[in-house]
Amino acid sequence: MVNGKLKRVSILINSEVQEMENKTLSNQQRLIVNLEENAMDSLVHGVEHHLYGRRKTDWKYVILHTFHAVELFLKARLAKYNESLIYQNRKNGYTIGSDQAIDLLVNEAKVELSQYAEVQKSGKYEGKYKLGGALDDLRKARNSIEHKEIALDSDKVKKFLGTAFVFLDRFVSEELDLSLKTELDKLDEVRVDELSEDGVDIGNLESQSTYRTLSMACLFYIQHMKKEGIPVSNPKEKWYYHYFTCEICDKEAVAVPDPTAKYSRVAHCFNCLAEYTINYCFRCEQPYISFLHEWEKDIDDSRYPSWVNSVDDVDLCCELCSDWIDEQ
């Protein structure tokens, strides 16, 4: 009980410090922070409906909250470039939609979004960019929920969560200089403290992590795309996924190639986030992985081998081929 009170005091102190810091922020910075915080909250709420929902209506809220988070992060990045661009009418506070945000991010802010943006070829907005790719499917699902009936099931919901994760994990890091995992973990800690103080049995905390849930939904999405023969990263590239068992958590949750990886020769476990180098056997030409390190916050680039983005031959034999050679 004492520890719970100390944590609550710590949270209150941190909140007061944050409030003092916010007073020193410019209007633009304050707007960006508010958009980012609201987006993170929406993601957490969406995952809560996924984890704890018992009715089919909960699936709808997963989609609504998740797309809302995507839209808010897009607006946060646009506000970072020019805060006035996010408003349709600044006097009444009405803001633009996702299509306008995408168009302005591409044309004005020069943000690379080719995988998630497509040019409209006809109609009133011909020549302008709109949300495209897998995120457009998420938006269509959101629209269907708001305006008509939509058939959802657990698998479809996981695919939509995975779609959002593939985009957000990299976008939030590269464009907003935030760690999605770190920010979501902070919100999870507050939620856990509140539940424990209310006497709620919180069970296995790790399995209820917002980031881990999104990550595992992403793995499910990748597996679905493999069955359909569709690459996740670039539809023009035709390659297939291989799956490996993580030696840390013993889950078959390492996908090669890894569409979320920063480096082309690195893959990670979608369950525990341990990282592995990707090698290709020079005899059978199949990929194999070597353990690199467990997940740590803010791992320095120097911790990675110099060849992680290289196409040069730095590979040896996989275990099977090495055994075959030894037997000859």
C-alpha cells in the first residue's frame, strides 16, 4: 500500500512538473504535445477494447480509436511543420481530415509517405494526395462503422491493429522523435497503478502491454499477408517471410525480412523485442538468424555490426548446411 501511495505521489509530482514545463512551451509546441498525448490515449483505449472487450461492439471501438490515433499523429507532424495548416477554421477550432493532412505533409512538409499516400486521379480533388495503402483500408473500416453496418471479427481487428502498428512505430520515431513503446509503457504504468489501488487483479502485466499487443497484432498481420502472397513493406517487391523461434522467449515471433526494422539485416522478436542479425547461407541461400541483444531503451547505433545495412557477402553457413559439410 505504501508503494502504491509513493507511486501515486511520483505520478502527481511528474504531472505538476509537466504542467510547469507546458507553461513555458510555445503555442505550437503545446499543440503538438496535446495531439501526441491524445493520440497515445486513443491507442491505449483501442487496445483495451481489444484485450478486455467481451462484445462484438468492442471491435468497432478498436477500429475507431486506432484510426483516430493515426489521424492525430498525422496532424501532430503537420503542426510541427506549420500549426496553422491543421485548421479548416481556426476560429471555431475545426481541423482538417486525414486526406488533407496527407496531401499537406507530402506537398508542403515534404514528408516521405509514398507507401501510405496515393494521388487522386479524378473528381474534385484530382491531383491531390489522399490516404492510401493499408491505412486506407483502416479508414474505410472506420467510415463503415460510422455510417453503416460492418462485419468484423477478431482476426480482422488484429489485422487492422497490425496495419496501424507498421505505420506508427516508424512514423512516430522518425517524424515526431518519440518512442512509441516508451510513451505507451508510461500510460500502461499509470493504468496498472490505478487498477491495483482499486483492488483489481491485473494478472500478467506483460501480456496486457499496449505496445506488445500492437506488436503481436503486427506479426499476425504479416502472417496474413504471407498467406495472401503480399509483401508488407513494398507491394512492388516480391519476397516471402520466414519465421524463427526467439531464444529468449521461446516464441516463433521473429519474421524475416522484418518490415518494421531500422536496418535491412536486423530482425526482432515481436513478442519480447529481442533483436537478431539476419544472415544468408552461402550454400542453400536461405536466411538464418543470430542473437544480437535483448531489448533495451535507446540502444546506440554502435551496438550494431557495421554491415547491418550491407548487401556484401558477410555470411557463412546455416546450422543445417554446416552439419552437412561436417558429415562429408
